[in-house]
Amino acid sequence: MKPLIKGDKIALIAPSGNPKSQEDIEEISNIIINAGYSPVYSSNLLIQNNKDKIEDIKKYFSDKNVKAILTLRGGFSCNEILEGIDYEIIENNPKIFMGFSDITNLLIAFNKNTGLKTIHGPIFSEKKYLDDSFLKIIFSYLEGELSQKDIFSKMNFKIIKNADKVSGEIIGGNLFVLNNLIGTNFEPDWNNKILFIESVGLSKEIILSILHHFKQLGIFEKIQGIILGNMGFDEDISQIISEKVSSFNGFILKTEMIGHVKDNFPITLGKFLNWNGKDLS
């Protein structure tokens, strides 16, 4: 996966919910242009069905001139297209792919089935979520000017539970989606991973129920660390979550800069990380 270079083509796709309006698409296109890139997208984005969405993924991964693919919306339907995707095309044409929320389905599936290091990061839906200072950080990361360690240094981690020095690949995304992938061919390999999660629209009770499901499956015995993003509440429920997984021996960190928040900082799935008791690198 090569970093972006000014002038590169960036494809905009909507594999989950369809964009709200043509004006939104044009607004995002202008953001891409102002950042120094050339946006491309299909003419039927507003009315695409699952077949169209699969075709867009195939088209833009196959296109050698497209260097990155950014997603435009979240939603609830992305898991419906997983079986129809040609993963060999993605494996043979690795490129930047970024999104979050329901797009977690694709982040995990691409990473597991092709080895692509997908990026959990902002969805390019509306300008109000993408102010100029944050966009500069995002594109600097996609251009390779900022490292993952640089990004982590901006995320104001709070240590909920410490642990010995550990290393592992990072995986994760939306908690609801991760739970839905369990038992399917797209369930991630949890072994020796550092897991990050975010949530929106779920009650505390449902979040704790899902985490208990993870506990029953032995997931917390396999992973090395947990990073809690924004869980959809003004209230910090990290301590409640820590108590739910009290038998977990790894570290637990908290940040409000992952998930359905204004500044949803990018994290690359599959990247190997080190925890030294104080910070991630």
C-alpha cells in the first residue's frame, strides 16, 4: 500500500448507506480537489443497490490510476455484500482504503482475506465533520508524513489498566459489527492482537452484553490489549467496561478520538504495535 502523492486519483464509494444528496457528494469532491487530488465516483451513487456497490469496489481496486478509496457513508447493510466481493482483485491491487462504523465489515474482511492494511478513519460524508486542521492531519497520514506513532501522540490516551510490555497487530472497529462477524468466514483472528472498539446507538446494557459474549468466547484470553474509543455516551463508561472484563490480563486504554466523534483519528488495521507501559508505538 503506497502513500498518496499530490495529484493522485481518489475514488469515493458508498458500500453501506447511500449519500444523502448530490450536493454532499460535490462538497466532498471539492474537499478532495482542494487537498490536491482528483476525485472520481460512479454516477449512480445516490441509488446504488448491493450489486452496484460490489461493482464499485471491483472497479476502483482494479483501476491502476486510483491510489486510494474513501467511503462516504456508514449504515447497517455492509455485511450483505461481503460474499460477493472478489478478494483476489483486492489482494493483487493493494491501495489505501478507509472508513469506519458499518465499514468495519470491509476493513476486517479485506484485512483477513487479502492482508490489506485497511484504515479505520473518518468517513467523507459532510464537510462539518472534516474541518481544515483535521483534514491536514488525515492527508498527512495518508501521504506518509505522519506515522501511526505520531497519530497516537495526538489521541490523549488514559490508562484504565496497565500491563507488562506487549506487542501485537491492531484490529478492531465498531463493536456491533465485530459482534456480527463472529462465527462467519469474516471473523478476525483474535490471537495476540490489540483490539480497539467504538460504538454508537447502543445502550450500556447492550454494550456490556456484547462484551460478555466476547468473554464467553474466550476472546479476552487471546488478545493483548484493549483500546476503548468513544462508546456513544457523554458519560465515560470505561471503568464499567473494565469491571466487566476484570479477568483480562492485558492493558486497557481510553480515548475519545476513535469513533463517531468530530476528530476520528486514523488507525491502520494489521499494523504491529508495541505497548511499553506508558505509550503505544
